[in-house]
Amino acid sequence: MDFFEFLNYAVTPYHTVDFLKKALFADGIALMERGGALITVREPKKCSPQSKFRIALAHTDFPALKIAPNPDKSGAGVCTLHSEIYGSPLFTSWLDRDLGYAGLLAFEKNGRVESKLIRGQKLFRISQLAIHLNRGVNQDGLKVNPQTDLDALWCAANGCSCTKDASAKFVNALQAELADDERLLDFDVQLFDAQGANAGGFNDEWIYSGRLDNLSSCHAIAEGILAADANENDFLVAAFMNNEEVGSNTREGAAGNFLRSALEDVWTSSGRPLSTLNSALSVSMALSIDMAHAVHPNFPQKHEANHSPVLGGGVVLKANSQKRYASDVMSSAQFKLLCEQANVSYQTFITRNDMPCGSTVGPTISADLGIPTVDIGEPMLSMHSIREMIAIKDHADMIKLVSSLYV
């Protein structure tokens, strides 16, 4: 599964699932889909009392600007689109960028609600105020008001080809994506960085792209399960959950019932009683794979000195005594053993005591399923920027590690 092709296609969670679904379905893996989430399972050759689960989890979503339900504004001869903030994007990184738009349309056809993925062909922009009109910006720093400063410029106010009247409406552009007998009812459309993924660095040792958090993890998991054969006794599970960036408390998220119900279905369909599922989960293993903060060479003081992962230094074990990560002494030990077996180097990250710690799907899944879980990730720079950076070596190591889990 080509990494750059995946990064360039997966511009929304729906597109992420669409790409993964096609790749995994072609390999004959069982699929369960729920909106922007996907769960895949390779069943064992033989289910037995010793059967358990080997699970790798990631999330399909990423910080973004979602086009509001009634987005249209105009001024100074320009039509603009108002957006809602999804997750916690780095606002300044969205300025003066080529922005595409994509998402899911819900429409009525013959009295039924249907849906369609779209990806617009036009480029929009959020223009920054010129330095001549903001003289102190380089000294005082740019402060972005998300309510007033992130409206996207999308067409001239007069003569817009997407409208049938003098007032440009974005829904008209979306309706034009549908057939004549299809009537738009609703949409979930977001802006995205339209620049494609590229190799970077003097020796092409890095990858520059939007959405690396957390498409890198999704790709590594997909590569791992595609390379795996059916295990003798264990279920091999790849879970791609949605809405992590906004807390996971949705029907498609880790706090919903999607993963548990999927595991219950495959467990009982294999002939095992549901009453034995929790015991199997308690001796299973889950890798919660999200991205990790590499130490920034210009800001080394932002890291705890003895826990400062570097680009190219290997997979990162993420630990937190406040349990913002699911890693505990036993799951971390299992991870280290897995690294040894896969010949993969690892690094350890904890946040500074005077800084808050982020979280992942790991604690939620571990608490709900009672499954030993370790939080890991690839080190990266510019996390939550519209364009992020990782090392090619670390991504290769993550693929090797997930593949080792599934052996």
C-alpha cells in the first residue's frame, strides 16, 4: 500500500476509510465499517480455549477546519466560507496555503437518504494580513481569532459560476457534485492542505505531509495486517477509530460500542460463548498507535531532558503517571520484548511535570475492554500543523513492529 498515495487520498476520515477498505477488501480480510471508522479481523486457523486478540488501534481523523452548516459570508468583493474548528489545529499554519475541500454529502434520491464522497477540484485560501497593515507582527507574534480570522476566500462575489443568482452559496457548488435526480440534504465537508506529500531533507530521510497525525499509524497497521497470515489460535484485529481529536465519545469513536460489538460478533461467530470473551481479552494485547513529540532542535527545553525522542531514533513508548496514556509496567514490558523480537529500536517519552499531557484512544479502549494496552507512536515535528514531518526510518520501524505483533 503506497504511503504517499494513501496520504494524498485520505483528506478526510471518510476518504481514509474508503482507501483502507479497498486495500483490505482486496486481500479478503473481514471488514466492519461505521462512518469514518473501520475494523478488520483475520480469524485464526482454529479457535480454541487459548485463543486471544492481537489488536492494533489508530484514529482516522485529524485537526481540521470544517465548513459550517450555513457558511456563506461576503465582503470586499469576495465570498468567504465560515468554518468550525475540529480538534486543535495550529491556526497559523492554515494561513496562505492552497486549501482543498472534501467530505461526505447526504442526499435524497427516490425518497431514500444516500451518501457520496466528494473531493472538490478548486483551491481556496485564508489570506494573512500584510505586514504593512500589522507592523508589530514579527515582534509581538501573530494571534489568530478562530471566529473572525479563519474564513476561507472561495470566489468573487459577482459572477460566480456556481450560482444561479447574484449571491454565491456554497451549497450550490455541493449540489453540482450530484446528479439531477439527487437532492442535497446535508454535508460534512472540511478544508485540507492541497499540497501533496513529499520526501524531504538532504538525503530524503524525512516525509513532509498534511495529516501524518494519525495517517502514519493507520498506514503502518494496514501494512502489518496485509502482510500477516492467519494465526494458529489468535484473532488479528486492526481498528481504525474516528473522532479521537474531539474526545472519542461518538458512535464511531473509541468511547462508543463499535470495537466491543465487533469483537463480540467475531468471538461468538467462531463458536465461543460470549461469557468467555472478557477472560480472553484480559490476556490479549493492544497497541494504541498515535504520534509522539520529537524534540525540536530549536526548542529542546520543551522536553523532559531524559525523555526526548529524536527523529530517526525509533518507535516511541509513551508513558504518563496520571494515566493519560494506557501504558503500564506489564504492557510496556511486553512492548519492549516485541521490539527485541522485531529488531526495532525504541525511545521513551514522558511530558514535563510543568506541562499538560495529551491523550489517545489507548486509555479508553483499555478501560472498556480490560485489555493490556501500550501507547506508542512515531516521533514527529509540527504536530497539529497543517503540514507535519516524520522520519522515513521511524515509519519503517513501526511497520516492522506491527507486523511482529501479528505473527
